[in-house]
Amino acid sequence: MRKKVDRKDVAAELWPGVSLGLLQALHLVTRDGDLNADARRKVKQIRHLLGLLAPAFDDALARHKDPVIVDCGAGKSALGFVAYETVLAPAGRGTMWSIESRPELVAAAEERARALGHARMRFVSGDIATAAVPERVHVVTALHACDTATDDALVLAIDRGADHVAVVPCCQAEVARQLADHKPADPAAAALCAHPWHRRELGSHLTNVVRALALEARGYQVTVTELAGWEHSLKNELILGRRVQRFDRAAQARLDAVLDRFGVRPALIRALDARPIAS
């Protein structure tokens, strides 16, 4: 049996400043103020992620007159809406952009924003790689963008000079396929991916190691941490990056060593190869 809670308690549980109307529009609570177990898990993830992103939002607001935040693979744009209501709306400035490939979700989000009066929210239908967002952005997020969509979000952040980037990768099969098609020349590395199960797990881990190193090479200070408890999601790794310099040659050397050792060339690396840093 689902537990009934007071409507004000429900709104406060998600995040102070989030409207009950938004919670209901996102189907996190019913009209009667009912919050089920699945919604509670989603609530915890969003709340924890926004807490980890607070320094990035504060920095963007402190240093830029009209900061641009881009959420990639936005789905129903829950993260974008909550960030708007708790960060941008109180500040009275800044724009939230959401990119989503499914046009029906974009149309629904646009209608929701109109109904809630969120005038500084923008929604783009299509691929992250070709999305028409501003040339300069300040914070880029991607919560559970599948497979190489996370790489597209990282490339967008790097291309548009984002000061901060935060991604929680979802399923990622590309590197596992590469390990199967072209086994590493090094016997020790080859042994790590000899079995399909190990190859899948190693491929997932290796993908995120490469992502972190690629961000470091492009001048980001990177933190890798847990988003929420494992009881909430198995896709639980959060990669946070803060731009501190233009390029890090030592990080690039470490990245090259990993790529050479395992003989892989993920989508992120192929994209960055086409965007070389001038000497």
C-alpha cells in the first residue's frame, strides 16, 4: 500500500522551492499528494544531484550575467525543471536549455513550461551533436544519457567552453564491442576481456575512465563519485568536471597510454580527434 503524505511535506521532500504543480506535472506525486516508492527513488537522485551541482550553478551565476545551462538527453526534463525552480527562478536570470531526441517529450515539456510560467526554459528536439544551443554555455549536464549520447554531451561541453560539466552515464556498449572485435595485443589486457561478461563490465568501466581522462586532457579538474545508493540505480557513476586550464599534456599522455593498452577508440575520442588543440 502506498503511503499518503501531506502535500507540503511532499514538495519539501523533493527540494525546497519546488512547486507542487511541477511535482504533479512530472507525475512524481498524484493530485492527492501520493508519493510512491519509484517516485521517492527519483526524488532522491534529483535532489542529491542538484546538491552536487550547487557549486557549479553558484559559480556560473557569480561569474556570468546570463548563465546558460544545458541538460542533454533530458527525457521529461525533470532535472531542468527542478533546477529552474530552485536556481534560475530565484536568481531572476539565466536560461535552461533541454535537449531531447523524442519530439513528443519536447512538446510536452514546452507545454508544461508555458503552464508553469517558466519563460527562460528552452527545448530542442533532436540529437545532442547537432542541437541548436548557444555558442557559449556554462554548465552542461546529462543524467542517464544512453551509450554514446553521454559522449555527445561531453563534446558539446568542450566545444562550447562549458565551465562545468556533470554526466551520469547509462548503458554503454560501444567499447565492449571494440574489445570483442579487436582484442588487446597485450596478453594481460586481453585476459581481462576474454569472457563476454567481463568484456561488458570492463568496457563500461573503461569507457568512463576514458571520459574522465579526456576531460582532464581538455583542462577540466575531474571528480568521479557515486550519485546515490545502489538501491536506487545500478547506473550510479557521476563524473564532474570544472574547467581550470586549456590543456593538460600529462593527462593526455595517460589517456593515450590507456587507449593504446586496450586498443580501443571510443566515440568521444574520435570526436575529439577532429578537434585538435593548437600547440
